[in-house]
Amino acid sequence: MATLTIERKPKYERIINVLAIVIPVVVALLLGIRQKIDLGAWTKVLPHVIGVINTVTAMLLIMGYYFIKQRNVIAHRQTMTAAFALGSVFLVCYVLYHISNEATPFGGTGFVRPVYYFLLISHIVLSIGVVWFVLRAVYFGYTNQIPEHRKAVKWAMPIWLYVSVTGVIVYLMISPYYV
């Protein structure tokens, strides 16, 4: 089976750097829109879809790690490509939900409240930062720049896994409060 490789070009690294800034800024701007867009009642299911996407992404990241440790590069590439594709679907679902629905306030009290906000804030901050590492890891992997890929993955993998897992935990903690 032939594997896709991308030609190595300096312009691709510039594009990655631009995207790593543009994606979080555009998402923040879209989320800042006060007037919500009516996309229909179907958007109410998106938080649940996002929870599933985060769960599957975390599982794919662990599987990809397992496959590369077993030196199964093809399975590693397939699972990591699937995780990256799910990340893209997540982003679309996240934006669609938040531009069409009011934010859901967390109703938990006591000790669970600061735990929720710690997880939420760390999840958000790291999700912004991980974009650059993930884009670089994917690019280096698809251009067969393996030493650079390994350097990017040292940061991308643990941060991306943390973001995926905390996304699930935050979803489970706030899901009782969805209307």
C-alpha cells in the first residue's frame, strides 16, 4: 500500500505558523459574537457529539502511540491521521454549537466547582497551544522528517491527549446542565 507523502517546502512551515495563530483567533472571534445564529434545534446535540469525538480522539492517540512503539508505522499513520481528521470535525462542531447556542453555565457547587474550572481553563489554554505542535507533527510525519516529527510529538502527544481527556471530563461534568 502506497503512503501519501508531502513535498518538503519552507512555505508549508510558514503556513503552519500562520494557521497556529489564525485558528485560535478566528475561533475566539466567532465565540465572541453576541448575536447567536439560529441553525436549528439539531445543534443542541453537538456537545454530545463533541464528547464522543474527544473520547475517540483520545483512544486513537493511545492506539497511535502503541502502534509506533510496536514499529507498525502504517497503523500509526492511519490512527494519527484519523485523530487529526477528528480534530478538524471537532473544531467545526465546536464553532457551530457556540455560534448558535448560549453558553451553558456550570451548576456544580463546593469542591467540584474549582476542579471544573481548573480543568476547563487548562483545557482551553492547552488546546490553543497544541495546534502548532500538532500541525508540525503531522507535517513532519507526512514529509518523512522523522527527527523533527519526534521532537514535535514530544510536546504534541501529551498535550493533545490531555486536551482530549479533559474535554471528556469537562463535558461529563457540565452535561447535566445542558437544557
